[in-house]
Amino acid sequence: MYTAGKPAPGMDRTPSFKLSSNENPFPPLPGVMEATAAAVAQMNRYPDIANTQMTRKLSNRLSVPEEQLAFGTGSVAVLYHLLLAACEVGDEVVYAWRSFEAYPIAVQLTGATQVPVPLAPGAVHDLAAMRRAVTPATKVIMLCTPNNPTGPALHHQQVIDFIDSVPDHIMIVLDEAYAEFITDPEGLRGLHAMAERPNVVVLRTFSKAYGLAGFRVGYCVADPQVAAAVRAVALPFGVSIAAQAAVIASLDAEALLLDRVAELVKARDALAVGLRDLGFEIPDAQGNFVWLPGGPQTDSYAAAFARAGVAVRPYASGGDWDGLRITVGEPAANALVLEVAATLAEPTLR
């Protein structure tokens, strides 16, 4: 079962912050409230099942044909649809671990077999090990970049080499939910990677950089036949009238969006540096979050943050990659994270 981030702790006299879900701390972009209000006035009508205007707008924004797009209630829903269309009992799905916690759930729903491959040092995908994990039964390989929850982004040429080394009947899913936050010049460019590679699918979302987490809109860019298969298994009318209007208005506000992303990136980098200065080994952070290794102290670290009024996301399974994912929030929240981190016991992972 997917575990959602906990709400901000209830504090009597001091502010509290929810940094346990990778949400955008900024309010809706200009024009979004007005567009959604107008859309809500039509709530007695079903939404456009084909997402026509939203598809046209995004097609122009990404410079991809409309028939290569398929939408769902968040990129995780699109992933579920994609795997349901591609996999069956007896197939294998390879993915890095630890990575997005919805992956094993999505694979299980199809009846396919999970093949998790441990991360390499630095909290990065071990592409060589993932290549060795490929068997004649492999149907799908999922690559998450930046990796949620650990943070590093995959490098473009390494992924290209990996894709080209895999039999082309295997679907390669590039999960780019945090693509807008990547500043690494060598970072993967998913839409370029899928050019002339019909087995490559790019997943993206409007929940993170665009700040539409509450409306749940994600999409894939894929070969037209693959996109059509995703649309065929998707829940009808899944993207609401208000959500479609919010996406269209948000795409029209791209200049301000990029300014906000730049502010979050600056805050992310400062948070990572501050934690490293305290002695923690913080992996490269390329999303809107940082990863704080905790090992056996993960739960106690999370409790310390909660007592101070900060909800963070602990991952504690007794494995090698236990730690905390901390979302970049408003300035006061980020400052409080560093204050709490400074009080923690000697880090166990240096």
C-alpha cells in the first residue's frame, strides 16, 4: 500500500511545516484560480474525455505530436495504466531500489514479477547491475530521474548507452516527475532519448514544478501505439474539468514557473550544503527534495523533526538505504530543518 506523507505536526505556539510530500510551497500560478473557478461552474457536465484542449496545449509546449500523449490522475496513474497495458503474469519488471515506492505496487497489480536492483554508492541507479538483471522474461525497465527519494539524476549518455544495449522489445520507462528541477548539465533529457526509440516512454507530472498536486494530472510521451494503449485502459473522465483548466492556465504562465523553480533549486542547493556542513553525506540533489541518510536512526531522526514542528518522510525498512526525504519548503521551514539537523546525534552514515 502506498504511504502518503504525514501532515504537519500540531504545534501550540510555533509554526509547523509539512515537508513529507514533495509539494510546491508556492500558491497557484497567475490565472489558475480564475480558470478553475470558471471550470467549476460547469461541474454539472462531464469533462472532455479526450482532454482535447489540454492535449493541444501540451503538444505545442513540448513540440511532440498529440497522438504521442496520454493523461491520467498523476504520473503514477499513467504508470499503472502503462504497466497494465504492457505486462501480464510471467513478465518481469526491473527497477532500481530504493526508488519510487509506487513501483512495486504498480508491478504487483499486473501480476508481473518484480526485479528490484539495489542502488550503487552515491544513491544512484546501478545501470550495469540493471543490465545484468535483464532476462528473456523482462518486459519493462523503469528508470527514475531524479531518483525519488534519494535525489541524483541519471546522466544522458549513460542512459542512451543503456537503452541501446537492451533488446528493443523491452519497454524503457523514464520517470521524469522532477525534470524541471534538474540543473546537472549531464542530466538525462528524456524527450531526446526517446527520439527514434519507440520502446522508450517518458513520464511527467504537473504535481511538482507546476504546483498542481491537488488536481492530480500526469502524462506520458510515447510511441503513438503505446500512448493509444494507455488511453484505452485509462479510467474514463479521469482528469476533471477543473484540473484540465488548471493545466492549460499553468502552461500559459511558464515564465513565472521557471522563476519559481529557480528559487526552489537555489533553496535546495543551500539546504544540501547546510546538511553537508553538519557532517551528513547528502547525495546529489536534483529534485525539489534532499535525502538525509539515517540508517538505524531514521525513525529517531524523523521523531526529532516532528517534535520541532517539521513532518519529513522516513524510509525505514532495515535496509541499506534507510533515511529521510525532506522536501524543500518555504524559507522558514528550510531554516528549521537545519536547526533540527544540528541537534541530531552523530550521523551514522558519513
